Amino acid sequence: MGLLFVVGEERDSLGAKVANEFAANRRKHACKYLINGEPTENRIGLASKGTLRAEVMAIGRMAHSAYPELGESAIDKLISALTRLRAMPLPRDAVIGPCTLNIGLIEGGRAPNVIPDSAHADLLYRLIGPSNDLRRQILDAAGDQVKVEFPLEIPFLRLRTVDGLPTMIAAFTTDIPALTNWGEPLLIGPGSIHVAHTEGEFIEKQQLADAIDLYCAIAKRLLSL
């Protein structure tokens, strides 16, 4: 048994990728199981949603804002595309829940008195299955006045469970897909994802203490199989 600490989970999973390469070169010391400690309130994850990041970019033509007919607003093109994307129906699963969309970043323009010549938005979809159909729908809905690229995808996963433990569906994504050489994955940890990315992130002391006994019990059960 051991602990693995990685960096970059919120960005590019670089730490997990390096750790995975390290594990690939040490097969004789390979792990049989991996417990990912993301905050699940000490409930074991049945599945983890995937991630599809989409970047929507628009190009226009600068002009003085007093003469908008001489320019071409990239922001107007972007707004139209985002309006269609927000209205696009997303898939839903009776157990896993819905695929969701977050428009997390919008940038564009130069000044209030200049017709903007560029604009872009970063979108994040939470996947509940393969992304092929969703990608096609995004491209169709966005239209031909913008360009869409997909710089990142992390797949949806169904996970191993342990009998007798309360379960949950993780609507978030983890480093598990980047740690394929670290054994069969399980997802369980103290704390609530509902306070993640907020000013008041915390883990209850009792949940942290309970997790110690929980991890030991899970390890003993898995090693007895």
C-alpha cells in the first residue's frame, strides 16, 4: 500500500500522466487497485462523468462603432452561436443523470468604441457516454460563422464498487482515466464536491477520521479477493 500525490488535476492532469508513465516502467511493482480520494462524502462512486471542452471562436472586422455597417462584429457572431448551443438538447441517462453545459469563459473585443474583430468562449460539457454524437450536434448548432475546436476530452467511466457501502454518481471528472497503469480504480473520499471551487472549501473532521477506517477496510477486502 502507498500514497500517490499528483499535480495539475484541474488543468492538464500532467502529474497523473507522468505518474502513469513511471508505473508503466515498473511493472513488477504494479498496483492491483487504485483508490482515488476525490470528495464523495465517503460514498463509493458508481460512475464518473467525463469532460468535453469546446472552444468557440469568431472572427470579424474592426471599424469605428459610429459606423457599424463598415465592420463585422465577432462578438455578435459568438453570441448567436452560444445562444443556439445553450438551447441545444443534451443527452440524459436515468441513472447517471444529464449531460450538462457550462460557459466558463468569454473574451473578445478591444474597446467600447471599436467593432470587435475577434471573440471566443470556452465551454465545458459533462459527458455521460461517448462524445461522437455530441460533437456533431455542437458543430451543427454553432453554425458556420464560428470555428469550434475540442482541445480536451476525458471519458465517462463506470467504476468498480464494494458491497455494503453507500453509493453515488460523480458528476465531476477525475484523474482516473490518466492513471491506467495504477490498477483497477475505485472512487471514494471525504468531503463534499458541493463546496469545491468556492471561497469556503472544507472537509468535516469526522468525515476525514471516518475515511481512515474506511480506506483500511476497503484495502483489506480487496486484498482478500
